[in-house]
Amino acid sequence: MNTRSTTQKNILIFGFLILPFTFQSCKQEKNEVEETVIKSEAPEYFLLRPELEKSYGYSHAVKIGNDLKISGAVSMDDKGIIVAPGNMEQQMKNCYKDLEKILQHYGYTFDDVVVENVYTTNMKEFINVSGFRNSIYKKQFPTGTWLEVKGLAIDGQLIEIDMEAHKSR
């Protein structure tokens, strides 16, 4: 028998010996894979000022699963009239008051807030009164962005705050 044919024979034998282990290994991996089930949860919408929000064409909040997204809150009454014109601190407090109402509607608190974005027409003035946020966020501050903008939806608005909250199961 020549060397070439012996080598080919050995490769064939080795292949047949290792082949069952290869299939067994694949079979084991398949059994170890767990299925992930994704539940589809219908969004729940919330209107803080239904008539006003319908006229502007938005929902103030939407909850999907454990995630809550809240549109920007501004300092206004139910008729859309600015409350505390020219007063950044009071407008900011009014925003947080409305945001708290929405959070509470769904059983959330400011401790559940993970994102907060602040839009203001006067960043310097906002920074001067931003210490009020220490009374809102007692455990930790959420992530977020502060932006100075040219204007907000209605003349006289100085600040708008939107946020996202999450509750763990």
C-alpha cells in the first residue's frame, strides 16, 4: 500500500469518527438556545388639557409597557393662557407641577424619570433658578439636554420640559 492511499484512508476514518461528535455538538447548542417572547403592548394615551391638546394636535403623554413619554410641559392654564409671564422660576415650577400630575396618573414619581430635556429662551436665567430641580430629583438626576431656543410655541413661554420615565417590573 502506498503512502498516499494510506493517508487518504486515515483521513476518511478520522472524518467518520469525528462526524457524530460534530452533529451532537450542534444538537446540544440548539437545545441550549432559549426563546425570547416579545409581548406587544398597546399604547395608553393621556391628555392633561384635552381640548387644548386636541386643538394643537398632540397627546401630553403615552405609556407603552413600563415606559412613559411625556411631551413638553409649559406654564399655562386650561385655556392656553401663559401663567407667570416673564418669571422663569415660577414658569419652571408650573411645568414640574403639570409633569408630576402626569407621572402620578400612571403611578410614577420623579424617581422614575430617566430622561429630562429642558428648552428655554434664556439659558442664563434658567441656570440661575435651576437649583429648584434639587427639590424634584432627590435620588438622582436623569440624563438629558438643556437647550436655549429662539422661541417656544406661544409668545411669552420661557421654558418647556419634556421627559421619559421607566418603571422596572
